[in-house]
Amino acid sequence: MPAAADIPKPALKRRKPNPWVRRFKSPIHNNGLFAAGTIPEGPRVIEYVGEKITKKESYRRAVERIDLAQRTGGAAVFIFELNSKYDVDGSVRWNAARMINHSCGPNCETRVVKGHIWIVALREIEPGEELSYDYGYDIEHWKEHPCRCGRPDCAGYIVRHDQRKKLKRLLKKQKKQSRAK
């Protein structure tokens, strides 16, 4: 009989249900995560988990999934930047955090702490309120990421906060140009 130290451990443990959140249909986009009860400002609400992959593999998967999304009309890449060398592919079913949608006025933010990606509450979140964070996409690919958050100050596309004014100017310029034609 092999010693306990010789028995390989499973790479990924089955996760316990998270007491902070519940999954429901979202008015923003398909499914979302909602507060199961009051979530105070500050705690780590849920970890964004998945397979740790190299940047090269991350790029390959992202291109493959974007291509599939363009052909099928679906969209879901679920790859999150961990650091300069690695990303986390959160497309696994047991990653409930992948259901958190983008909002131009988020109630959460992401923080990388010692190699773990955490979703942290920016303010008190009421029971039943949908969790959201700024996906932080660069303006370079704005056309590929329409925003559905529905906020009055929504930029219309998912771009990180510090680039939204630039995007609004770009959209205004394009609108002017299309009217002139």
C-alpha cells in the first residue's frame, strides 16, 4: 500500500458554496452573481479561480474563443491577468466569480493578493443586489465589447474607467463624421 505522501492529490479541490453570493439571471448580461445578504464594504467576497496558464497560452485561447464567439454570436473568454507571466483561465464550471458582470459604476473591484485574484466589495452591497466590477479593458478593442450595464453614465462599451472620456470623444467624432456623409 502506498504511503499517504505518495498518493497524488487532485489538482483542484471541489469548492464549497460561497455564503456571500447566489447566481441568478442578470438584467446586465445572461447570468450574474447577487448578494445573498448584506455584504459590508471591504471583505474578499469571492476568489476568481481557474487554471493558471502562460501568457502565450492565454493569447492562444483568447483568440480561439473570440473567433468562436464571432461565428456563433456567443461571448465569453474568462481569462484574467494574474501577473506579467501568467493568467488565470476561469472558464471552469466551479468558478462562480466568472458570472460577475461589468458595470461602469461597479460595487466591487479585483485585487491580486499573493497569487490569488479576489473580488472585494467597494461599498456595502444590499441583499439581492448584483455584484459588478470594472473589467478594465483597454480602449484598443472597444468595438468588440459593448456594455450592457444600463447606467446613465455608461460609456456604451467596456473600457477601463480612465479611458471612458477618450472613448466618448471618439464616439462623438464618429457620429459627427457619419452625419456629414
